[in-house]
Amino acid sequence: MIICRGKASNLRGTFLVALTIIGIIALIFTFTKRGVFAWFIMICLALLISLVYKGMVLKISLDENRIVIIRPFSRQKIKLSDIAFCAVHDIGEGNFTLYTFMKKGHGNGISIIGVKSEKSYEEVMEAMRRGGKLEGMQINFNKATKIPIALVENSDELKEKILDNVDIHHCNATYV
């Protein structure tokens, strides 16, 4: 089992931003007349807190069956056997985000969440293995499950271990 702790500087920064937003909301709520504009600003700021929260990663652990992403108030589990394929996005300066596309079973067979294609699951996986241009497929990275490995220490080692474990489960890992 591999456990990578979140970067302290990242956690400190995101916590301060969230605390500042909460403070601004409290100030607006306390010292204004709370008209339509004030409520609009408070709601917009409250929505920003959820975006800041996604940047708070306490640790990511990996064992032979699953990946667990632990945030301050939640835990996300990803089974390695449910991953169809992975894509690695290089943010820059050695930081990466790992996009995992999950398998979804339904009455007609198996499909991949985030991949729109007329082809079957096996044909899509074969096209991924070959690489090159993926004709007849549309890949939506917004529907992929994101693993923020750039937010933890030893992110390069964690990325390699995740991709190795995905390959062990007869899946395909691709670099984008």
C-alpha cells in the first residue's frame, strides 16, 4: 500500500482562501441590509468554496484493488477494476493530473463514461491500444474521474504506480 500525503503548502493556501471567503460572507451578512445584490454576492462566494474544497487533498492511498482520495470531509474510492483507461495531463513543472475513464455496464454491454462512440467497448479499447488518431470517437474529459496527483508529495512515484496497477488489471494507460 502506498500513501502520499498532501503538500502542506497547498493545504495551507487553500485553507486560507476558504477561510477568507467565509469571512467575507460573514461580513456581508452582518454589516449589510441583505438586499438582492448582497444575497447574490454571498451565494456566488459560497459556490467558490466548493471549488476551493476540491483543491484540498489530505492524502491519496493506493493498494492493489483501489485508489482512495481523502479530503477534509470526504473520501472518494476508485476501484482499479472499474477503470477502462487513463490519460495523463501534464500541467507543467512536473505536475500531473490523472484522468480515469470508468467502465459502465448496462443492458447492451459495457460502455465507457466520457467516450461517445458508435463502436463497441472492445473496439474502443483496441483503438486506444493502437494509439494515434481516434476516429469516430469523442472523448469528454469533463466526465472523467480526476485524480489530483499534483497536490500530493511524491506525485511522480504515485503516478507510475497507479498506471502500473491499471495495466495489471488488463487496462490501458495512455499519455495525452
